[in-house]
Amino acid sequence: MDCQKKKVKIVVPVYTETLSGRNEKSLRQTVDILRRYPITLLAPEGLDVTALQREFSIEEVTRVSREWLGQNGIKGYNHMMLSREFYEMFADYEYILICQTDAWIFRDELEQWCDAGYDYVAAPWPKRPIYDKPFIRHWLKLRRLLFKSDKRILRQQGFNQVGNGGLSLRHVDAFIKACDNHADVIEIFKHKQGILYNEDWFWSIIPRELNYPPFEVALGFSFDIRPWMCYELSGGKLPFGCHGWFKKRNIGFWKPIIEG
């Protein structure tokens, strides 16, 4: 009989030997709020992260190839996050929390999210109201029919889906199985370019056997794009965390809240 799995590990991808500015501030917040959980720096082979370990009191480092992390940019990262081998590295855990250094954690609700039993939890991508206008809605339907034969990914497939992978909770066994079940589609994603073929788009729209939270529930986990809309839809409540908070499109909303 297998030993009982541990609950969750926090995985922080890093590409550089040191962090500065808002990346440093964000990781410090993550470590401070989620200090009771195991945390590992995910780093490419050969990168000296001893300064980061010392600064943030993180003992563990998980090494991956430079092709996966750093050398090939977003393409390599996408390949990594779509690989069975990556999730097998954490097979002794039920969940991993991917927490990039542009994510901000507001409070410790991680255990509750693990106990909720979802397979993938992430910031949902809210649909703008303009897409509910009759003309636009009919155009989107027509577009879907026009491109159905070549099976291309359309942006509208992401409307209200869950969601952005930069701060995301992933059920390890479910992801390993999905990598096997959808190996053919994964190969297509690996050879395509553009945001619609990023790894989180795959996890959001392809393996529908996964247990996803409803859009309204996922708003309690994280915001990414359109934080103003997410805040309104959530009834004025901040989520467990957010991703991309200091991106140009988001900083106007988050600056008074985080840097007040």
C-alpha cells in the first residue's frame, strides 16, 4: 500500500539568481502568509539560487532542464507544464500551488481550497459584457461554426473559464492522467504559437473530465485579467490571491490595495 500523500507543496518558478522590486515583495508576501506549507524554488539546472534561498528562508530547490525553464522562454515553460514528467516530480503530494513571483497572496486559505476537491483552480477569465450583445453573440457563434473543421482554438472558448496558471492549484494525479489522456492535443499545443496555445489555455478548455470550480467560486481564489470586473462580480471581496498585479493593465486597480 502506498504511503499517504502529503497535502500540498508551493512551487515558485525562478529564472534569475536574485529578485528585486515588486517580484521580491511578492515572494516575501507569499512566504510570510503561507509559511506553514512546504515551498520549493523551481529553478533551471546551473542557476545559483543560494541568495534567494537565504533571503527568503527557502530550503528546497527543485531542478528542471534549462530547456524547460529559462532557455526557451514561454515555449519551454509551456512544454514543462504540459509534461507528465513535471507532475510526476510531485507525485508524493495531492496538490501543487504554482505561485509565480508576480502573484500576491492576501490570506491563508490554501488548505480550504485543497479540501474543496477541485482538480484545477485558477483566476477565471471574465467575459466582457459587450460579448453578450446580440450582434456580437451571433458573430461569435458563426465564427465557431466556420472554424470548427480545423479545430483551432478561439478566444471565446476562454470566456468565464478557469483560468490563469500563474497562481493555480493543481491536483497532481488528475494532471498526470490528463497528460496521458490528451497526449495528442498536447503535441498540437506544443507546436503552436500564441497566447491561445499557452499551457493554461490547455488546462482550462481541453481536459473537461477535470473537476473545475464554477466561475463564481473561482473568483474567490484569484483575479488576473479585469480585476475591476472580478471585484464587482465577487461582491467587493478580495480573493485568496491575485496574479499579474503589477502588469500595466492591472496596476491601477491593485496599487492602492497592495501598496496603499
